[in-house]
Amino acid sequence: MIKRSDIVWLGVSAAVSGALVGGLMLGVGMALAAGGQPLGFLLIMPGVPVAGAIGWVLSRRLARQV
């Protein structure tokens, strides 16, 4: 049985890990793009979808326990 605390911790862990990974990709990509490297845009563009995918994977893990 899934408790409310499980859902809260899922949200907290998804938000923290998504923000860390997405922010890191955005920061490194912006640094590369500002330095004149066009490859920096390859890190900037998928930053948000990757951060969202982390939350989706974590929620699938919780749903599998049901």
C-alpha cells in the first residue's frame, strides 16, 4: 500500500534530482555556447526533457509497487 509519505518523497526526490541534472546540463551548455562552441546547444536543448524523464522514471518505480 502506498502511503502519503511515499508520494511526498517521490516528489521531493524527483524535483531535486531533476533540478540537479537539468541545471547541470543547462549550465555546462551555456558555458560552452558562450565560449563559442556550437555543441553547447546540444546540452541546452534536452535539459528540460531529461529533468522531466527523471521524475517519470521515479513515478514508474513507485507505480510498479502497487
